Amino acid sequence: MVFDQILSDTFGSGFGVHGIAVDSTSLLNNRLLITSEDGGSGLRGLNGQGLVTTSAPLQDFVIWDKVVYLDDSTFLVAGTFAIQTSSSQSPASPSPQIVLAHVYWDGDSTAPQIVRQAMGNGSEIHSIHATKDGKAVVSTNEEFYIISKDSVQVLPYASTTMVYESEHDRAWLFGERGSESMLRIDVASGETSTKKLGFPLSVSPTSGVIAVDTLYIHGFDSQGQAQRLSLDLSLEGSLSSGRGFLNFAFIFVGVIMIATQGYLMVEKAMHTRKA
């Protein structure tokens, strides 16, 4: 969520807001804000009574981009850290590296506190979603994370887009245009399974959404035109769900019945001609 206006706290400090997450379990719906401060990217608290805290200490070269609520007054904040990887690299264009931080704020007047922070592989966090049971999933161009208030699980799966399916608490990862499969991850167990597509992916995925049993993927084709693909998850799930198997069985039995009827008709015609 982005605000156009400049806000200010009780100390007269102005700042812009670039992201917000709400602790819906608190009576005051406490919010953690990603802010644009004079001198860097900050984190502030905002409660239902309008109290705005000062910013958590700014960090050189860290830019916070996304935030979701986890559990027990703890938020997950994701961003990038711009670093110069070699002496030959221009200081004006350093390589970004992702940063993940657990931030605690319970609605009081003190600034949010970064209680745990780590850097991960990859240069882009393209998707982040809060999940069931106070967790979050984060997908980058090199890794996939399952994160709770107290733990971080890292899986070595690169992707360009992630779609989170809240009903079954699982994530779907997509690769580049031309990919012939997608990866499904069960968030509760961390178990993965590769699902083969019926055709090579014809778009470079940018986003997706699940409606009932259909997964819609938005992206751009080789000509740069926006396109939308739809995948039937009930058929895709034939290896693991009864419904997909029944769909396949119905089609298979139907084909056999049609072929049998055709054979009998040909046989009957041949006997009639001989008679």
C-alpha cells in the first residue's frame, strides 16, 4: 500500500509510507509501516489511536520493500541490501542482495525493534504472502522461504512467480517462459512435488491467482503482449487427488466406449454387405 501524502509524527518528522501490515489480533489493529525517511528506509509503528512512533534505526544501503504480519506482535520485513561485489564494479550500480528481518512492535510508544535479520541468496523478492498459522512464504529469483516467528526454512528453488493457495496452504512456483513444469510446495510439511504442464509455458509470468480449481497466470508473451493462461488444478492433481483421477477415468472410459461402438458398427456393416 502506498500513500501519496507525507505524514508526520508527534516529533514533527515528515516521512512517506511505502508499505503497511496490520496485526489484526491486537485490539488497536497495530500497523507496521515501511517508510521513506530523510536519510534512508525506515520502520515505524502506528496504532489505532493514531500514535506514530519514531523510526527504527536506519541502516546504510538497506531498502525495505515488503512487510507481512506473522504472530505475537512480530512482523516479517523484506528488502534489499545494495553491495559492491568487486572492485571492478561501479559504485553507482552495486549488486542488490535480499534481506529478511523479524520486527517486533506491540503498539507502545517505542520504535519497532529488529530482533533478527539475515541476508539470503538472490537479488529480487518477487512474492511474499502471509499464510495460515502465523507463517509467511517468500519467493526469490534463487530461493524459497517458509518463515514463522521463530524459524526460517530455506529451500533451493528459484522462480519468477509464486501463487499462494490459502485453502490448501500450499505454494505454486513458476519458472521462465518455455518451462514445462511447475513446483508445488506444501507449506505445513515443506514437501514438494513437480507437476508437468500440458504445454510449455507461453508467457513470462508476472502474477497469478487461484479461483476454485483454476489457477490463472498473468504474464507477457514473446511479442511483449499481456496474456493470461488458465490451468485446471483438478486435472493436474490426478496423481494426488481422487477428483482428478475420476476425471481422467471418465474420459478414458468414454473413449473406449466410442471406439467399441465404432468397431461394432463397422462389423455390422461388413456382415450386412456379405449377406
